[in-house]
Amino acid sequence: MKLKGSKYVFSEMGINELQRNRKRMLELFEGFKEYIESGEDTAETERIKREIEEMEFRDGKKKK
């Protein structure tokens, strides 16, 4: 299928899409940055480690 229309129109559409993607990526980055800076990720990591250790202990994979 051959596209019809001005190459400038398609270029403008592409640029607009890139700008939307850039804005969304910046929003995601800011959210992730806030999450890391809050320390919440560290707390979650510790909680997950404890849960894994409890499951391993319960399943007999780890000695007391």
C-alpha cells in the first residue's frame, strides 16, 4: 500500500508523536525518581527478601 499525502504532513505527525513519547518518558522518569528518592524501593526490597526467606524456611530449603 502506498501512502498518499505531503511528506511534510507525515513528518509533522511523526514529530508530534515523538514529542508525546518524550513527554510520557519524562513523566515516567519523574515518577520513578520520586519512588527511589522516597526510599520505598528499599523497604519493598527488604520486605520481599524476608518473605522469600520465610517461604524457603517453610519449604525446608534453608536450615535454622
